[in-house]
Amino acid sequence: MKKFTLFFFMSLLTLCSFAQGIDPAEGFEGATFPPTGWTRHNNGIGMLQQWKQTVIAANATYPPKTGDYAAFIDRENVSDDGDPAKDWLVTPSFEMPANGQLRFWSRLTLPGNQGTVYKILMAPAGADLTDLASYTVVSTYTEAFINPTQTEYNEIVLSLPGTVGQNYHVAFLMEGDFQDRWLIDDVSIIEQCLPPTDLTATDVTDTSATLSWTGGSAQYEIEVMPVTEAPDGSGDIVDGNSTTVSPLLPTTPYKYYVRSVCGNNNNSDWAGPYSFNTSPGNDECANATTLTVNPTNICAVTTPGTINGGSASAEPTTCTGTANDDVWFTFVATNTSHIIDLINITGGTTNLVHVVYEGTSCGTMTQLYCSDPNTSTATGLTVGQTYYVRVYSWTSAANQTTAFDVCLGTPPPPPANDECATATSIPVNSDLSCAQFVTATIYSATGSAEANTCTGVDDDDVWFSFVATSTSHTINLNNIVSGTTALDHVLYSGSCGTLTQLYCSNPNNSIAGGLTIGDTYYVRVYSTASTPQTSVFDVCIGTPPPPPVNDDCANALSVTVNSDLNCTSVTSGTIAWSTGSLDTNACTGSADDDVWFSFVASNPTHTINVNNITGGTTLLYHGVYTGTCGSLTNISCSTTNSSLVGGLTIGQTYYVRIYSSTTAPGQTSVFDLCIGTPPPAPANDECADATVVLTNPDLECTNSVAGTVAWSSGSAEPNTCFGTDDDDVWYQFVATSITHTINLNNVAGSSTFMYHTLYEGTSCGSMTQLYCTTNNTSIAGGLTIGQTYYVRIYTSTSIGQQNTTFNFCVGTPPPPPANDECADAIAVTTNSDLECGNVTSGTIAWATGSLEPNSCYGTDDDDVWFTFEATSETHTLNINVTGGSTTLYNVVYEGSTCGALTQLNCTTSTSPILSGLTVGNTYYVRIYSSTSVAPQSTTFDLCIGTPPPPPVNDECANAIEVPVNATPTCDQVVAGTISWSTGSTQGSTCTGTEDDDTWYEFTATNDTHVISILNIVGNLTVL
């Protein structure tokens, strides 16, 4: 189909109204030439020819475009020297219309390119039209361009420059020497007919569309066609800026072109194409396509469909995806269930959603279900009832082109064992060989009403039953084919309708324990997925060997306790075919295959070792219990094969429960269990037995005590530190100084990451914790001479049986600096300039923390104090570090009494500027290292300097007058500086920090001035 007739009421043609120009067109049909107001001129070369009117007798050779005549300039045969002949025909003066456009028809007389040049010129009214200098060239043409086929007329359309409402002349100039001729006809200058814009297509249905655009014309020509066809340039005339086209074909891509019709053959260029797709015929529920029902699940008959051009429908849906391109299908159920399958999906997205509705009237239907998979099974249908299927893309992206086929199949009837009441009986094998089994399928199975708390979706369950011949049986789903292998099975006891759920299994094999011989049990099998499945499988009930003799706590095997850690005596065991016990399991893992052992404690601490593990999994857990079977108390859990159990009572019986970490049945692990006896704990394992350590008079650690955490245990003393103090040992010392160092030296063994905690008090159990640290050296300050202090040492790890050794030493540092406290601050002499002629030396070596408040960062545990009297409102503070850590904090306080000082600032800068000071007031400087690692030994020199006064124009009130230069050249400048200037109180929204501003002023002599800052030198050049 090439084009469509547009059905609308044709009104009389209404012409657009335009400015004067030259309209109607000049066809040169008058009795005289040139026409009134037209003139003709030449450059004085080749005077034989000039612009003239064609003659009727020569029309066969020099024909007009229309009528009897055209304007014509013949070729000249002149000398090749100098300028060629130039002849120009000039229009009358005309008023330039808006969007002025020259339109004329051009024709040459000789085929091929003769080399002639053609020009369109323009001159303002009143210019000397005989002088080519009066003209502006608007366009220059070669023969091939102005007339591609030289002996056929070609319409030239040219936009004209110029001012609307002003008067101009247009000239047609030919230049050349005996080359070709030129005919022009039907010359007009009119307001350009502008093409329409903003093309759209709305209200698109399967057979029609409303096409709209923006434009100022009263009438338009429109051409509509399929996108695969080309336009022929001839369309239908419509009134106004929109029209509805019909009939169209459903699901078909179309395009359209439109141009403005401005009268007198003045048409705009074509706008377009604009493309749109008609919607499918089944875009709405009311026009749903009828599906053919296949009598089996074989897709012998399919129905094609597409969402290309689909739009949103009003039907509600709670499904995922965006139903903005839905299409509809309908069918009458011939079975209680049908398979809906979207196949052969091509085009854009392949992710489709389909929704099934029940009802007979669109708009009042009930949604049954949604499916994002392309295949679903509609169940619970009523034979003879009408159902609807809505298909759309999951994505919200528009203009999807997906095509597909819909197959409506009929599944076979449900399996005979679809319900509990018709469960298939399974023979029980006397061993694990699965010689006897039952083959079954979940294909077409439906959900059952029996309760189920297991995972998965039991919408396709089938049932089996067996009579127990042992207290334990294996349930095996084998040889799973033709569908998903992810099947769940559930074991029940009792009767259908009143079943008791025993357990669930997601693995395809499980062990059922605690069965009653002779009782009937039911097995429910279904797929984990919510989509229809077709899996076929074998069900086998096996009989395992009996469980180990120590399968339960009451039959725990007695284990001999070794007197040391050598495991000379072991007891072998296995979890093969063991079952879970009724005793509560407080440990991690699934104790569904536990075995039990017991031992009598011969020491407060024993090791539990599970060695030589082979067989299934090697990842075994164990727990230790006290009490009697049935009322046990868990005292220890371990996920490793070795553990240390402390706090035991000698002579008491303890139970060890061992099981695999996994829930997978049929584990066959074998192992040896060893109960070992560690050596005794260190003598200083408890606070009450803390080892006495002599303090050293210096830092040399002459008095040092060897220690270890090997086989130590945790203590009851409170501890707010990190780490796990389950292997602590204790030391005590009597302070001989207000400051001591605590040192752990020569740390070696399994863990070298140690903690130590310092306590104050005279009675274990009621001591006060002073501090804790992970450093092997710490400084204890603020001690009371003659007071006893306790040190608790332990490894950071919670892993037992650490054997770390160390040497413990309490040292005595030299006394702190004389200015260790605020009250003893050293007075610093203030320099009268910046030269630092007066300096004061200082150190933080062995300094201690002070009680003065401090909001700065860093750790002020080694601060020293200085004081100075301000002799200026601004001073510099300079710290020259001469040894040790170079990162020091300095904090400045104002006040006269320590304990009531006001903090002014803090910084790690070694040369801060202190401003806003009060002359005569006393200020304190606190200096300390940024680190908490002790001890630090930094030494330094401190200098308080006095800068020069700020510049005279430091404040706005003292701004310096800047002369204004009369030209952009800076002949007059004012020198300036920001050296030692201060901030001003005037507000500013500019970037930067105006803490060193200076001020200038000028009197404006113009509404615009350029401000330049020149010749910048110094430490900062960005101002």
C-alpha cells in the first residue's frame, strides 16, 4: 500500500497572508520587455546581447516554463582578454517580507558543462543599479548546479538576506564568453513557506492514528506510507494541524511526511519522516485473540503474537514488570489444567510476563496468577469457562518489538499418587543396595491439603508410604531425570488428614531415625520450584546397619584419662549411622549424627582431642556436658578437634558429645578420642597468688622475673580491656616512685600479641582497674609510694593452649621535667622581634599528663608547661625540635590560675601566630607528643617572637586611595603588602580566608574599571 486517502471534509483553499515581495510571480508575458520596473544592464563588454523576451517562433528551442514567454540572455562571443561579458536583469524595488525567499525556474540551452557562471545579486533600493559594486552576491551557480539537466527547467528556491520592511532589488547575472545561455521564468519573491515541526502520532490503534504537528499555515499536504516504502512527493491536503488516518493495518510500522501549503504553488519543504507503529489487533482485552487448545502437551497448534505497538490496558494487575505494551489472548478451558507456553520469542527483549485472568467481562475479571517464566501451568480451571492471558515485556522501556508464539497445551492427568490417600506403597530393602524401588513422576501433580512447614513450594507433590522394619531407614530419591533435580521430601507418621510431620529434607537422601517397627510412614515428594516440573525419579527405602552402641548419652563409652598430654590411651569411635539424641545441644552445628563418651575428671583441667579422623567429613564438633543424661548442662563447645576444658571437679563424670558439622546424612567418619591432662597452671594463675616483683631503681631491669601463660586459665577479676583473658597470669609490686615502667621483654612462643592491665587495691576481687594496653611497655603514673599494684598479663587470642613466655620487669624512670605541671610552668622571655634571641629549652622526656582540660587531638600524657606575658597583641610561637618525635601539639591558654584557664587554640604547627592577645596578660603554652606510645624523649627550643605592626591600611577605615588610570595601561600604581596584616570584621562571601586583609579605595570615573594586582612577590602569590 503506497498511500492512504484521508477521510475529512475538504474546505475551500485558504491562502496565507504574506508581505509584498513580488507576488504573483513575474512570467514575462507582457507586450514590452523588460516588464514595468525591471531594468537590464551590462558591463560594457559584448554589447550585441542583452536580456530580452523569448519569441514564440523559437519556443521549440528556447521554451518558457509556463505561458508563451520567458526572460532570456543569449551568449556573447567576445575576446578572452580581460573581464568576460556580464549581463544582469534587475527586479523592481520590493519590500522585504519576513523570511524572504526568491523562487524562479531556470533552464539552459546546451547539454554538458560549458563553463558559464550564474549569480543572484541584491542591492538596496536607491543604489546605482548600473554599477556591480552596488550589489551583494547572494549565490553563485555553476551550470551543473543550477540545472543538473541543462535543457530541463529546474526550480531554484533561495533564502534572501536583508531587513524585513526595507526595500531591495534582486539581479540575475550571467557571465561568460560564448558558453551557454540562460532562461528564467515565473520569478517571485515571497515570504518563505516554513515546514511544520514537532511531528507526533497519538491515539494510535490497530487501524488508525491521529497525526499532529506544529506550524502557522492553514493547510498542509501529508503523505503516509509503510516504513519500507519511499515517498513520491504527492500527498493529500488537510486543514489544520492534525488529521486522523484510517484504515491502517494492525502491527505495522508506518511513517509520514507533511509540508505547509501557503498558496500559489508556494509549499514548504517536507518535514519528516515521523514513524509510528499501529497496535496489535489484540491490544485490548475486548479484542483478545482466541487460542486453540491442544489436546496434549505437544504444541501442534500455536498462535502468533507480538507486543510491537502494544499499549497499556486498564485491567488491574499485581504482577511484576511494566504492562505498558500488553496484548491479550483468550481460551475456553477443556481441562482443569492447561499449560501456557510462550515460545519462539524473537525481537527486542525476550523477558516476557504473562498473567491469567478468570471472568467473562473485561474490566471485572479476577487475576489468577502471574508468571515471569515463559511457561506456566494454570490449575483449578473450570471446563467450559473462558480465561484470558495478558502478555507484556518485563521492562518499562518503550517500543519493544518482541514477537512470539503462544501454545496452549493440556497436561496429562495427575499421577495416581497425587494425594496422601492414594500413596504408592514402597517395598523396604533389607540393606542399602536399593534393589527394590518405585519409579514415579511429579508431572501434572497438584498440591495437597496436608500441613507442611518445609521449604520449597509443594504445588506438585506426590505421595509414598512404607512400613518400618527397623528403627532407622534411608529415604533415597535416585535417577532424577526429565526435569529439575531439586526435589524436597517430607516424612510423616500417622494417618492421612491427621499426619504428624517428622522432618524435611532438601538433599535427595535422608536418614529417618526413631521409627517404630511395624508402623506406616508417608513420604511426600515435590519440586522446590513454583513452576511446573516434569521430573521422573526412583524412590528407594533402605535399611542401614544398626547405629553405634554409644548412639545415645545413656550408652556413652567410658574413656580412660591420660595422666599427661601424650594420648597413650585412646578410645576409637565412629558417627557412621548414628542418629540424633534427645539431649539439648547448646553448641553450633546439627547434632543429627552424634555419639557419646564419658570420663571421670582427675584434674581441674583436661584436654579433649579428636584425632586420626578418616572417612566422610573431617570437620567434627564436640561439646562437654556435666550432669546426668536427660538433664545435662553444657560447659564447653568446640568447632576444632582439640579443646581445653577447665573448672572441672576431680572425681566427677563428664560427657563428650561428638558429631559432624554437616546436615548431609550418611557420614561415615571414624576417629580416636583422647582425654589428656595438662601440666599444672603457673603458680601465679590467680590474682591471690600473684608473683611479687621487685622494682628497679632505674630502667635497666636488673630485677626481672620470667613468666609464661602456658596452661594458665582465666580469672574472675573484672576486666574492661579487649582481648580474651582466658590465660592470664598475675604479678604484684610495691611502688617506690610515683611513676614506674611496666615491661614485657623477650616475648616468645605461640602468640606474641600480649595485653597487660594494671590494678590498684589490697584485696583481689575488689581492685580498681587503672589502665590496660597492648604495648609491651607502659608508663604507670600517679602512683602512691608504698602502695601495692597488680599486673594481669594474657594473650589477645581466644585460641587455647598458648605457650608464650616473657620476662617481666618494673622500672623506675628519672623524675619528670620541672615544668611537668601547669603550676610549675617555666616563664619564657618574650622577644621584641622575630629573631628569637631569647629561647627556652624543653623536653617531654618522662613528662606525665596533667589535669587541665584539653579539647585538642593527640594524647597529652607527656605534656610540659610554659608561660609568657604578652607585650603585643600578636606574637609568634616557634618550636624548634632538636631530638625525638617531631610531631608535637602546642596548646595556648589564657588565664592567671591553673585549673581555671581558658583554651585559645591548639595546633601541630611549629610556628603558629597568636593574635588577639591582651598586652600585659599571662598566657600558658602546653606542649606534648601526638602519640600515645611511651616513653617519648623529644627535646626542643621554644621562642616567643613579636612581629612588626600591621600595615597602615590593615582596617577598612584606613584604606589607601588608589588613583584611577585613564587607560587600561597601569601608569599609576600603589605598592602594598599583607605582611603581618590581620583580619577585619567586615563580612565577605568570597572564597579564601581574609585573616590577613588590607584595604584600598578608589573613586569611579567610568561604569567599568579593571582592578589588577601586579608584581606579587613573597611566600604566597595567590591573592
